[in-house]
Amino acid sequence: MQTRLYCAMGAFAVLATLAWFTLDGVFRAGVCVFLAGMAAKTLIAYKARW
């Protein structure tokens, strides 16, 4: 289960990095906020299972 968490967080980090370097303006901020929210939701779900 912990390996899946690390893979998900790594995927969010890769997506955020790609968004940071390829997008600009308000759209970049929106995508980063969305990805941060999804990462937080993933962590909350992970903690709820324990």
C-alpha cells in the first residue's frame, strides 16, 4: 500500500513539474492548485485506511 502512495505522489510531482514549465499565467496556478488538492486528498485517504 505504501508503494502505491509513493507512486501516486511521484506522479503528482511529475505532473506539477510539467505544468510549471509548460504553462503560464492563471492556468498554471489553477493546475498546480488542482494537483495539490488531489495530492492532499490522496494523503487523507491513505491516512484513513490506517
